[in-house]
Amino acid sequence: MAKGSESGSESDPNGWSRARGLVVKTLVLIGGAFLLKRLTKSTTRWDHAKIVARSLSGEKFSREQASRDPDNYFNFRIFTCPATEMVDGSKVLYFEQAFWRTPQKPFRQRFLMVKPCPKDLKCDVEVSSYAIRDVEDYKNFCDRPRDQRPLPEEVIGDIAEPLTTIYLNRCERGKRCLYEGSTPPGGFPNSWNGATHFTSELMVLKNNKICTWDRGYDDEGNQVWGVKEGPYEFKPAPASSFNGMFSPLNFPLSQPLEKKIEGSFVLQE
């Protein structure tokens, strides 16, 4: 009997090992199937809109570009944050732009509405800008505590006339961008500095970086305002870098300020 008991005890560990191995294999197969499902799950139209809205949001600066090329670029601060959401799910963002030295005095304020492109258009995300009925009520909106901002229903009521629409597509594999696009070929009407229309381009990069490029043209197709060398590059600024932003390089005055502003896209639409 003792011999039989000893034989049974020797077989149990082997049986347990086989059972444990079977459990592990089953878990691996289930995990692999779940991972495969996650990887192959298609991104929805609204997923793309959420990614773009999130990438546009936050405080960003053109500091590095202004340091490299102070004759053509300013160090601007842009600040964008969620303002409300429309009934159809469209994200409404508040956007403002200022010189980095005077963020409390934005010279450009807009609402941005981010949503999927209509199904009949060959694009992924539509970003439209709108005027604000009373910009003073929204100055430094993103810097304020939430209880000191206009309410979501007030935001909807303060969305004024449409200004521009940019149609974005996902970037091809291997490109450094996530999304890129522009206004339609004819652009939108504009009369500043002899222009008849203007175009706008937007590129969304990784790590919440964006590039923007606005240019005005006359009837003959000549560019009459906007930087010519290339788009503005805006990057989130780490908190540790703010001290370095007070370098003279970041607000060069090698040219008369009025002349430099004339060549900058950001003051015109």
C-alpha cells in the first residue's frame, strides 16, 4: 500500500504541470486575440476628431523658431482649451494668440470647432474657426479657473460668423505628421493689405506640436501678407524653460515692429 501511495504522489505533480501549462497557453491565446483585436480595431471618424482636438489644446510657443530666425518669426504664445461641446459631439475650443511677453493681451481670439469631415468629402477631420461676439468676455479664458469662465451654453450663444475651414487628412505612414491639410484651393475672402483672399494650412505633429501657415494673396496671385519662408512651428514649452524665454533672442527688434508685423500671418484673416 505504501508503495502504491508513493507512486500516486509522483504522478500528481506531472498532472498539475500539464494542467498549469494548458492554462498558461490558454491565457496567452486569449491575450493575443485581445491584443490583435485592439491593434486591428479601426479608428472611428470621431476618434480622429478627438485626437486633433487634443493635439490643438494646450499652451504652445514658437520660441525655438524665433531664436533660429528672428528676422522672420516672432515668439508667439498660443493657448487653446475646451470651451464646450455641441449636441452632435463637435468639440468647441477657445483659441487665443499673443506676444509671449504680454500673454494677458491676446490680439487674436477665435472659437475652433473640430468634428469629422462630412462623409461626402475626402478628408478625416474638419477644423473651422469662428468669430466671438464679445472677445473681452473671453480674454485669457484658458488661464481662468473654470468657475470664472463663461458657461458652456453662453459659449454656444457667442459663436459668431464663420471665418475659415481647414480639411485635415491622416498623414501617410512614415511622415513626421499625424494630420495635415488646408483650406480649399480658393481660400477665403480677405481684404487686408490689398489681398482678395487668403489660405491657411495646418499640420498636427506628435507630442502636441503643430505647424500653421496663413498667407494672403491679391487678384493676380501675388502674396501680399504672411510669412514666406515657411509655417510657424508651435511647441509646448516645458515649465523649466520659461526662464530662458526672457532672452533678447526671443523678442528681437532688429527691424521696426510694424514692418515685422506686416509680414506675419497671425494678425490677419
